[in-house]
Amino acid sequence: MTELLLVLCLPLIGAFTLGLRGDRPWAAEANASFSLLTLLAALALTARVMSLGPQVVLAELFFVDAFNVFLVALTAFVGFTTSLFSRVYMRVEQDRGRVTVRRLRLYHAMYQMFMFTMFLALLTNNVGILWVALEAATLATVLLVSLYRTPESIEAAWKYFILCGVGIAQALFGTILLYVAAERVLGAGGSALLWTHLYEVKDQLEPTVLGIAFVFLLVGYGTKVGLAPLHNWLPDAHAEGPTPISAVLSGLLLNVALYAVVRNKVLVDAAVGNHLPGYLMMGFGLLSVLVAAFFLYRQKDVKRLFAYSSIEHMGIATFAFGMGGPVAAFGGLLHMTAHSLTKSAIFFAVGHAVQKTGTQVMSDIRGLIHHSPAVGWGLMIGGIAILGIPPFGVFASEFIILTTAMRDHPWAAPVLLLGLGVAFAAIFTRLQAMVFGDTTAKRLPRPPALLPVFVHLLLVLVLGLYIPPYLAAWYRQAAAMIG
């Protein structure tokens, strides 16, 4: 399948090209061009899968269905808009001496490598390659988080590497247990690691082994999702790395890790014959919402504030997939989409605000709307959208998830409402001062890249008002598969 190969090969070619020539003046444009070509290939792949159904290609090495092609398209789109934002953002960082030409080459090369690892994780049919791809994504982002080479960024990168390394080791053990269970049914060989073969025999797998495997898989991949209490790396990585990397970490990598958890849950549900995997995901999800909501009140750094917001929203999505059923899965998929688009837009606006004021401390960021109305309104509208205020898409997804919880698990609804209410109050009070307060900030030396901000927010608004029929059908197909 040509489209699939292009989605995988273009970022890889981009990584090697920019690794060799990423210090040229055109490197930022080349980064955006590779991202655009990848987006076009992803859209072509999506059209093919939605018209012809699931595809297994290259000797069963890759597998595409409505679930992962949805995430491929979302990843390619946010990757492209982030590359547009980073053109201006990273040049301002270079003008201010925060990055050298050599580090810009590393940034552009690792950005494309990071995109490649996420596409590989989403498209592979092999459980082992999925694990390898997520480990490679960790290594790529470690280099990006530590790009500024300050003591704080190096500490954040080490924390990220160590915690996610321990987590991914747990996922490896869970993968081994999954293979042990599958080998008894499918026999020794590579077929016991292929999703397509595992789905065919999922109700024949040993339930005890699968139950234990899922615990390790949930803890391992849940570390990369940022689920509490495994979340400690995430706020530091967001606060100390370049803002474009914060956008793709929150908007993309967390989704890919959650994808791995959900894929495994489908297998384990059929094997164990009870709702234990779902209850585990619901528990981790609710705990993440509560922990993140109360930690929001303690934050002074604007990027850490929205990092904890990402933990909260990934907890909501995890809770939705844990409930099971097509309606909850539909809400979870919609929430992943709305969160990715909204949170990346917020980080775009935050990046310009931080460059404008020269600080990430919220008490020193005031009155953005007076000297940069577009940045101020972008941040305010993004904040309103991420808080779940209608008519934005986050409200629609949270409404679906909350009403489903009231119907199927009424004990969980008050906990979810408490977390949402606390998070709303914590973020909204800080947004008002940052946007509307008095300020002495000066204008940016370069015009900010605000097109990605408002394109994302417009899409989130559309998702809240009207989901096009073809997109709704896409969500329904994916939800039926995993729900």
C-alpha cells in the first residue's frame, strides 16, 4: 500500500535529511514541507481505509483499520500545524540565544524522527514492534526536552527517561506474558505477536495470564499516557522543553500510548470474560482527574498548569474507554480529538505569550490582550474550550462520557464532576489575569504564528456544534471495534 509506506517513509527521510542539513536557513521550511507531505499521505490512507475497510499489508507487518487510521490522520494534522508554529517560535529562540544552529539541526531531525516513531507504533501489526516504537519515541523526545541544555531541562529529560524507561519495562513484561498466552493457541513464531491473529483467538487465550499481563501493560503504557500516580515526568518535560514539543507531547504521544492500552484491553476483555480491565482503567482515569485537578491549584508555571490539564483529560479518556460500550468509546474518541486540537492550540498561544513576557511564571504574565490581542484571545478561547464550556468539542465529549457514567456507573459520576469542577476553577481564575490584567510587555520581534491556533480552535468549535456524517460514521466504526 503506497499511502502507508509514504506515511512511514516521509518522516524517516525527513529525519535523515534534516540531520545532515538541518543547520541551513531553509531547515524550518523543510521540516514543515515533510510534515505537509506526510499529512497528505495520511489523508489518502484514511480515504482508502474508509472506502475499502481494514487493510493488512507487507506480509502482515502493518495493519490499518478505522481506529488507528483515525489517530494517524490526527497525528499527521497536529504534526503539520506544530511544524508551522515552530518555524517562527524556534527562530525567536535562536535570535535570543537560547538555541544554536547546531541544536536547531538536532531539533528538526528529532522532530521528524518523533513523528516516525508514533506512526510506526500506530500502524504496526506486531505487538513487539509497538513496544519498540514507543521506546524509540521516548528516546527522541528525551533529546528534544533537553534541547536548551539548562540544568532544569537536563533534569526534566533524565526524569522523563528514567520514569518512562521503568514504565516501558513493565510494558515489555506484559507483552511477554501476552506472547506466552498466545503461543499456546497459535504456536511458536511471529504470528503470536500479530494483532490480527490475536483478535481471531482472543476468547481462547488463558484468562489468568492475560489478566496479569494487562496489569503490567496498563502500568507500563499508562506511564507514557501520564496517568496518576505515574505522571511525575510529564509536568517537568512540558515546562522545560521547547513549546512545540509540549504541544506534540500533549496532543499526540499521550494518545498513542493510550491507543496501546485500548488495543490490549480488547484482547483481555474477551479472554477474562469480566469487566476487571475496564474497572482498572476507570480507577486510574478517575484518580488522574482528581490528582491533576487539585495539583492545578499549586502551579505557578503556565506550561506546568496545562501539563496537569493534559493529565486530567487523558484520565477522562481512559475512564471512558474503561467503561466500555460503543457510546462511551465514541465519547472517548471524540475527547481524544478535541483535547489534541485544543491543547496544542493552547500551547501555541502560551509559547508566544512566554516569548513576549520573557517568563513562564503566571503572576508575571499579564494583560496579553492589550499588546497582542490575537495571542490573548487565542489563549482565552483555548482555555474556555479545554474547560468544557459549550459549544466546543470538549463539552460534547465530556457530556457523552458523563451521561454514560450516570447511566452505567452512577457511583463514578460525582467523582468525575468534582474533578471537572475543581479544574475549571483553578484554570479559569488564572486565565483572566493573564489575558486581561495590566501589563508592561513589549511586542514580539517577529509576528507570531497564530494561524494554527485559530484553525485548531475553529475545528474544535465545529466538533461541538456539528460532527459531519462521514466523521461520525468514522467514529462509530472505531467505537464499535473497541467498545
